[in-house]
Amino acid sequence: MTEEKPDYSKTVLLPRTDFPLKAGLAEREPKQLKAWEEQGIYKKLRALRKGAPKWILHDGPPFANGDIHMGTALNKTLKDVSVRYKSMRGFDAPYVPGWDCHGMPIEFKVLKDWPKDGPAKTPSEIRKRCRAEAEKWVARQKEEFKRLGVWGDFDAPYMTMSKEFEAHQLDAYWELVRKGQIYRDLKPVYWCTHDQTALAEAELEYQDALSDAVHVKFELAASSAEKLGLAPGKSFFLIWTTTPWTLPANIAIAANADFDYAAYAVEGEAWVLAKGLAAKAFSLMNREEAPAVLWEGKGRELEGLSYQPFLLGGLKDPAKHHRVALAPYVTLDAGTGLVHTAPGHGADDYVTGMRYGLEVYCPVDGAGRYVDSVGEDRLKGLKVSDPNTNLAVMALLTERGMLAHHEKLSHSYPHCWRCKHPIIFRATEQWFMSLEKNGLREKTLAEVAKVQWVNAWGADRMANMMKDRADWCISRQRSWGVPIYMFYCACGNWHFDEACYKQARGIVEKEGSDAWFVDARRFLPAGARCSQCGSADLKPGTDTIDVWFDSGSSHLAVLEARPELQWPADLYLEGSDQYRGWFQSSMLVAVGARGAAPYKAVASHGWVLDAKGHAMHKSAGNAIDPLQVMKAYGADIIRLWAASQDFMDDDRISEDILKRQAESYRKLRNTLRWLLGSLEGFEPAHDSLAIEDLKPIDRWLLAEAEAMLGRVGKAMDSLSYYQAVSELLQFSSTQLSGLAVDIHKDTLYTLARRDPARLSAQTALYRCLQVLVRCLAPILPFTAEEAWSAMPAAWRGGVESVHLASWPEAQPGLADAGLAEDFSLLFGAVRPVVTKQLEEERAAKRIGHPYDAEVVLAPHSKALYKLLSRHEQSLAQYFVVSKVSLEPAAPRDGKELAPEEVRITVSQQPKCERCWRHIEDVGSHAGHPGLCGRCVQAIAQ
Ligand SMILES: [Zn+2]
Ligand SMILES: [Zn+2]
Ligand SMILES: [Zn+2]
């Protein structure tokens, strides 16, 4: 006769949830995006937060050319995490994405792709094609950002080429013109001869280049030589330069007033240079390092001495040039302490030229060629960037006995960011924004000091840049940009007054700045006359404004102009290259037009590099394409990576790093799934226990969750998202997956559904789930929403999306210092010792399941014995064994935390068929011979 064993498996409450183990993000996320769109969640959030205090992150507009890359993905993710977090914190935090649409990259591409049989390249035609090109990329990047889970007003983004934007930018421009901040001047500017336009500092890239370094002798005029007691006709100033092609523009030599100079006897001649550089210079020229000194004196004694020019060229008043000037920037770093000075080709030179009333002389045209009046027929028309031009200049110097030495020198030289050609410094008439007028530089520095620079070094970097920077050259000689609205009169005056502004405002508002390129005369109000000479013959200027002025006005054109936003922004968050770019241009426009900074706080992130710290290049094969990553892993994996970076440093990414992120994600997902499943059927309103009715382990879990929540909130507030991620992952893997899952399995699976111990566990786990899902929402919006959707309506409090929910409220009452201390010893010191021995027993095959074991603890510390006694009834549960007994503390009162002795024996008790524990009372219950008393009770309910 065989007895059929009853099947108890159906009476066990195993976790149940629809939240799948396998993420399948690549397929799931696009569906989620569609659902959000259909539900109008972003709009619902706006309605929900209406009237709440605003928190505005102002988007730095990416250029509308090309697909997004890892750097853009990092930037947009960090912004999105910030905005979502502040929204959950109860702020009204709308995000208006923007695009920088004008500028050379697009114009360059359009001109390159111009069809052979296409229309003439008029500004209007160029602009039409540029606009279409920009529109194409805005549409594409928009979808890419959305795919990344970036939330915002994508139906109404800001674009610097839109009429509305251009109209508000015109307001800012007029405000600056009105205040006299904008002026026109002949000044040396960075100039790309290839693109034939002025460039801003931010448009330069420094690369090593091989230059011709030359030592050149300028003969002292006879009277000047005599003044120093030197022989006329045989005495020379020795200068050093790495740009021989600028020598035709030489009109002065600069010396430092305080340096010691000397005339040295060299082959029957006298060479004048700084004493501090003499040994170095002579050694470089392979000469005797300490020739005899014929004269010595301070630099100030040289001031005004004159010398024979190299070329006279088209100088208007040659008689007052070719003298020694004094300048503080002359250093003893390199050269000879006598600096070749050409105000038409250098910023410092220009300043010196201004002080001495010298001509801003520049014999080089826009294409980078010597003009006909350069002063030497053999140089006419030569392109200065052509290496042969330096050779031609050196040949001339040699003919005239002026070349003392020549060598090749590798040094860092600015190149055009767009076409990669080396740039030159060239004097042209340009529009500038003055940093001196109205004390703009000082006001800006005062505003910089008020801003909260999240990167500790940000304040210094910005302040130093503002201290040192030259006036802002805002004009460009291109077609694809906002015009510099100005009219030129033959008398030399430039005209743009309030009437012009009003006229322009009306047109730009309706038609955009395109109208200027069709017929700029419409921008002149009827009866306009030159303010200087009264002439009505005013001609429109042809310059466009630096695109950094476009984006630099965005705070006015977007934050100030849109009712849902506010000025100034709470946060600007961009790559660290923006200290010299957008952070700076925005600051200058804001202080110039409004007298205050456009942002309250600024944070910057580093570059995205490969695992070894190298820049990513398609050609190097180390580039990671975010669009591919989203296809392979999903957007939440990129976001997890982005948020895990200590972003103020450089950020590393590689296939391996992504795989590790995916693994962290998988573990986190498992924990979420277990929580959802274990809480199945839990009704918070009905089943939650009061804190005082909870088991100690559950009170501890709540206290841990509370402490974690506090740290996560702090980290999020300080933009240390990586710390928040680390806290969340740590809590998920340690307190939950490592302890709670293990310890509570028995409670959750085998006790009766409404057993107080089971409800106690669920009360704590429910709070953990809520905290975890909500804290993850800004970082992993897709996964958090998926978990939210897997919750019954009652858990969601009727809120349809986690992104409409609030950040978990702190519950200070949950903290429990005493419990924290007990459990840190129990789980930090005792449990690992027990677990380790159990593993050894299992490895030695003395036990199978830990429930086969009984544990005896015999601590040698009284304190530990007391602590263990307090939890004696629960120790078997905590260690997941069938029984734990305590033996009194041994007489020694040692300080050790772990029990000195752990004895493990194989349980001799019968095993319960349902809960697998070995318990004495198994077999003593009528009708259930294989069950323990607890299980008999459980199945009876
Ligand atoms: Zn260029
Ligand atoms: Zn005039
Ligand atoms: Zn049992």
C-alpha cells in the first residue's frame, strides 16, 4: 500500500508579476515613447505643475548638422535627469530644447554640395538651401533625442533661425547698439583665408605646426647708433619671429622698459638684444655665447630709437614709424627681448600701435595674399599661408643682409575649426562688442562672482577668461547668419537708430532676417538720414553676426520671451569647452543688455573618451555610436552609463563598459521584479502595519531605505548623479538582493497570506519598491515606467505615470539608530562568519540545504551575547537555517565582534515537506504528517 504524498507546492505563495525578467529595451522603449505621446504625459505634467515654483534649465543649442554622438547623448541625458528630478521635487520645470541653425558648418556644406547646373550663389539662394539643411538635421536630431528618453517641448523647440528668435535677438542687438556697446574698427582679428571670414576665439583649434623661425637684423639709423655710442651702419636690433611673412608689415620693435639690454660685438658688427636672452640666442645661432659687450642699458633707453625699415609698402606716414616702442608683454621666455611689431597682424602689436599712434598696417588681402602695394614686386600676390612665401621673404632678407639665422620650429598654432587650415591675424574693419564701454568687463566679473559654479574651478576659469579676453569681434563675412543691421554712409558714418530698429523689428517679426538679403532698403524707415552728414544715401552693410551672438542671446529670445519660462535660468549644463563659448557669449550679452548674469548656476561635463582615455574617432575604430547602442541595449543603458559618470571629469565609454552597465541594469531589474512579485496581492491601505508592529528586520530595512533616500536626494541636489546611482544600485544589491530576498523568502512564500510577519515584511518591501522606482524615474525613465505600470492601481495612488508622481517623501520617523547598530553587527560581522561556515559544510557535503543545519553560537564578548540574545528568536531566519542556539558568553570579555565559535551540526529533526525547515513538531499534526505546525496553520487559512 503506497501513501500518496499531498502536493503542497500550490499552497506556497511564490512571487507573481507581469514585469518580465528579460528587458528587451530596444523593442520596448519605442512603444513606451508612443504611449507617452498618446497619453500626453509631458503636457499633463505641465498642467499638474502649473503655478508651482519654476526651475529652468536652459538648453545650450547643439548645431543642426550631423547625427548625435556620445557627447551629445551624455549632455542631453544629464539635462533630462536634472529636469525630471526637479519636476518630481514639485517644481514646474519645462524643458525647451533648442538648435543653433546659422553658421559656417552648414553654409560650408551647402556650398560644397552646390549642383553644377544650380542657380547663381546669391545670398538669398544660399540661405534658402542652408535653412533646408538645418531643418533636415533639426528634425533628425529631434527624433534621436526623443529616442534617448529626453523629455521636453519638442513640438515648439527654439531655433536660432526662426522669426521669433531673430526678432528677440534684434532686441538684444539694439539694446547693445543703443548703449554704445557695439563699434566698428580696423583691428587684427583671427582670419581664415580659406573661408575668408573673421573667426572667434571659440572657433579656433590649436594644432602643432612646423614654422620658420628667423632671427632678423634691423639696422639702427645713424643718429640712433651714435646715441648708444655704436658705429653707424654696423649696428643692429636683433628680433626673432616665427611668422616671417608678417615682416613686410613691421613698423615697430617692442622692448621691455625694465629689462637689461646690451650691444654685442659680432663679426665687426654690434647686435642689440636683451642680456637675459643673449646666451640662449647666440647658442641657438651657433655662435660664441659671450661676445664682448659694446653698450649696455635699460630697455627704456631704447625707446624712440629708429631703424631702417625692411619694406615701406603702402604706409601712409612712414616718417613716424620704425622706432622702438615699450611694451609690458615683452618677456624673456623666448626670442631676443626685442619683439617685431606689426599692428595689422597681432593683438598685442595692435595695442602697442594704438599707444604710439601707429598705423594699423596690413598689406594682406582677404584671400591671404600680399596686396600690390606690399613694397616689393616679387612678393605681390603671394599667398602668405604658402610655405614658399616665407622662403621668398627670407631670400629678400638675405639679399639685404638682414637674416641672421633660420631654423624650423614646431609649435602650437591656431587653425580654423571648420576647414582646418592655419589661420592668420589680419587687420580688417570689423564690428566689435566693447568690454570697456559702460564698464562691461568689471560688471561681468562681478556677475561671474555671483554665479554658483558647480565645478569648483569654474569660477576661476570664467573670471580669468573674462579678465584676459579682447573685445568681442561679432562680424562675419558670410551669408548664413543674422545680418548686422547697419547702414553705411559715404561720409564714413554707420547708421542704425531707434527708427531703424522699429522698422527692422516689424519686418523681422513677420518675415525673418531673410528679408534683409532680399531687399535691405526696406529696413530703412522713410526719410532716414545719416546722423553725421544728413545724406539720404545709406547703403546696407553686408556682414552677418557671429553665431555665438545668436546662441548668446537665447536667454533673452527664449527664457525672457516665453511665458512658461523665466529669466535668468537656474542652470546651464554643457561641455567644458563652453567656458570660452556659450557660457561666455551668453554672459556678455546678458550683462550688456540686462546688467546681470543669465544663469544662477553653471555645471560642465568633460569629454567622452574611450576606455584608455583617448579621444573617439571613427578612423581610430574606437567610436561608440549612441544610435547603435540604443539599438543593441536600449536608451536606459546609455542613460545608466551617463548618470554613472562623475561627469565633471572626462567620461569613458567602450563596449566592455557598456556590457558592465547592462549587467548592473540586469541585477537592478531582478530586484525590481522580485519586489513586485513578492508584494502581489498586497493592499497598502489595508495590509500595511504600523511601524511599532513591524518586526525588527523590517524596521531596519525601512531605516536603511530612509538613510539611502536621504543620501540620494543630497547627491541629486548637488548634481552628483553618479553618487545617487551608486547608492541606488548598492541598496538594491546589498540590503535588498543580498539580505532581504534571502531572509524573507521563507516568510513571504510559506506563511499565510495575512500572517503578521508576512505583512510586516511586505510593509517594508512596499516602501522600498516605492522609493526605488521613484528614485530611478529621472535616470531610467523607461524601466521605472515599466515597473510603475506593473503595479496595481492602488500602489500608484491613481497616478497613471511615474513621471507624474512625486519624489519619495522623507519619513524621518523611520530612522532608528539603535537598530542600525544591532544590524550592522548582525549582518556586517556575525552573518558572514556563519554563512562562510555553512558554505564549507555544504562544500564538504555534510549538509545539502542550509535548512539541514543547526547553528550554535558561543560568543566570547558579553556585549555580543546580549545583542544576539535580543534577536534570538529571529536568528534562524536571519541566517536561513532551521535552528540557532546561543551559548553563554565565555568568561573573557574580549572586544571581538564575531562569535569566537560557531558550531554547525546536521539537524536531527524531521524536515517539513512544505517549508523545508527541520522542526521538532513535524509529524505531530493530524491529517498533515509531513508538515510543521506553522505550515499546518498557514494552509488552514
Ligand atoms: Zn576656415
Ligand atoms: Zn553721412
Ligand atoms: Zn513547514
